[in-house]
Amino acid sequence: MSNDPEPTTDPSQLIVYQIRLKGHLGHQWTDWFGGLAITLENNGDTLLTGPVADQAALHGLLRKVRDLGLPLESVIHVSPEQPDVPDVKQ
């Protein structure tokens, strides 16, 4: 048995995440969130969607969410071809 973890995904491919926040963010926050698409939903939630380089980058994004003080609703890994993923920054 080896102590080396075996990656299940190609490390050269970015993973797309969707981070749901309670409350609306303005689009001026796009740069602060590393270019993630910001989608404002009718129910008052904000979706941050886009590729994230690795787990360290994901944790960095979650720290930024914490620093804003907006409640975190969910974090999910989404497939890039999934229709819910916006392909255009709003």
C-alpha cells in the first residue's frame, strides 16, 4: 500500500464550481473572485460559477466569501457542459 494518493482526475483540467451565496453581490466583485461569473437569482441568491485551479484556490475563494459576511448556501462541483453553468459573465 502506497502513501501517494492516486488522482482520479487530470490535474491539468480545471474543475468548475458553483458557489451559492444568500444575498446579491454587484458585478464589480467579479475581479475579486478571480473572474468567476456572477449570476443574481430572483430569490435573492448570488451564484459564483467558474473554473477553479485546485483545492487551495477553492479555499481562498471561500475565505473571501467569509470575509464579505454573506451566508454560504452551497458549494458544488458542476460539469462544464451542464446547462446551469453560465458561459457568459453578466
